[in-house]
Amino acid sequence: MEFREHTTLGRTGLEVSRLGIGSYGVPDYSIEKAYHGYGVNFFYWGAMRRSGMKQALRKLVKSERDKLVIALQSFDRTGPLLTLFLNRGLRSLGTDYTDVLILGAHNKVPSERVLSAALKARELGKIRFIALSSHNRELVGEMVKRDDLPIDIYMIRYNAAHRGAELDIFPHLPGENRPGIIAFTATRWGQLVNAKKMPPGERPMAPADCYRFVLSHPKVDMSMTGPKTAHEMTDALMTLDTKPMSDGELERARTIGDYVYSKGKRK
């Protein structure tokens, strides 16, 4: 199966592209090209609300809203500010609702105030599904086992150098009605594509291979991208014309990942 084919984002039922685009400065025309030319339909307008994505989405929602999956993020820990942030984001993009509200950077279970605010927004039709992003793998591994939390999607760090999710999260996902899994930092902050970070005699991974590694795991629905330029967007989109890695390719990626992890400062 090529990665151009859309997949179902866990129990949400949302049909999504295997790559999602974050708002990190990529120009509006590149975003529109990704949608019309490659079928990318997941757009994450997070903490860094760049004008390129805003302009692109304001155009697209006028005729393509039912085909788009838009995600807004909130780092609020109080509840009321979550609602304020959400309403402001919806007005900016010219849409009445967001498909996904991401509760950002939670390394413990969100408070009742935050969950209540998110649930209220869902009742009002302003959001469809609730996601949570976290760097705490053990926390996510426990949360995915629970059926009393309204979290439909988890956003986690996973790449060739950071493979802890293979032990701490993926084995704990339920076989049926599982939450969606979105991975971020596929390039490990650019280190996996940096020739200076490679083992002796080894060439760096291509950006597309970083995303291929992530998407080759059957428990990962989507990999986020954070392109800042049209060139970086093109590099990422090349992933969609490929297939899952072979055993040999996976072994090479893990070897590089282990070396980068052992030498890196950010572990």
C-alpha cells in the first residue's frame, strides 16, 4: 500500500492523509499544492499560527470544508482560556468548528476543568474529537488502557532514534475501538538527516525516509510534518509516493537512530 492512500484515524472514523502539516511557516501555495496535488487533508494550526496556513485554510474551507481535517491546539490548564483560544482560532480560519482540539503538552492526565471545557465545546458542536499530546510515554501507555477518558487521539514522539513507544505505548493499545495515533518529530529535530550526525561511513536518512520509518509501524496512523519552506514541503511530500520500509531499510534506520540517540544531547 502506498502512503498516498488515506487511513482511518483510530476510532474517530476520520479519513486522513498519512502526513499532516503543521503551521511552521510554509507558504500558502505549498499547502494548497499538498491538498490538491497530494491529498494531504490534515492541517494542524497550533501554537505557532503562521500566516501561510491561515491564508490557505481560509481559502480551502470555503469549498472543501467537509474534506478537511483541521486541528487546533490549546495549552490552557484552567478551562476558560481554552474556550477563548478555541473561539479565536475558529474566527481566524473562518470555520464554525474544528475537527480536532489538541490538549497540548500534557505530561499528566488533564484536569477536570480542562476536560470539562473541552467536552462543553464538543457539546456545542465547536469540536468533533479531543486529542492529547505528550512526551510522557508511560502516561500515554496507561491512558490508552482507560475507557473513562474522552481522548480519541494521542500525539506522541516517535522516530528512528526515539522508539520507546514500541514498548511503552503500542502494546497497550486496545485491539478494537483504539484511539488514533499521530507521531511527531520524525526527523528528531533534523538530526536524522544531518550528515554530521551519522555513524562513520553512513549517509544520512532522507526526510522522506524518516517519515517512512514512522509510517511503517502498523500502530501509527499519521506522521506530522513541520515544513518551514516550500522546499522542505516538497521533501516531505515525496513520502507519499513510497511504500513501507523493507526489513533491511528498517534495520538501517534503527542503526542510525541508535547512533544519533547515543550522541545527542536531547534524549
